[in-house]
Amino acid sequence: MCLGIPAKIIEITREGAHVDIGGTKMEISLALIEGGRVETGDYVIVHAGFAIEKVDEGKALEAISLFNGFAGKKR
């Protein structure tokens, strides 16, 4: 089973993007996003260091809230 995590793009770079995943910053590849059509502030689903899909902010925030609930964190 694979798990994709919602992440907010905080900076686009030549190599990909820097994202925020629950307060953790990491660099990811945008190679799998068709045409690289993402901007700073967009949300993407990240799996194994790759953005695999751009997602609506509402859906991303809902998923983050669910993940936080599993971890026992407040939103």
C-alpha cells in the first residue's frame, strides 16, 4: 500500500520545489506533475519525494486534519 501526503509548496526551484508537510520542510521533485503546472501556495500529494498530483486546498486541509487526528494533534 502506498501513502501520499498533502504538502504545501513554499518555493519553486530549478530542481523541483520546497514544501511544508506538517511543519517539516523538504525538497521534492515536480517531474511527475504534467507540465509542472503548480505555483507557490498550491497543495500537492507527495509520495517518495515526488509530487504526484495537484490537489484542491480544501481537500488537502481536510486530509491534513485527518492525519493530525490519527496522530492525536490539534489542527
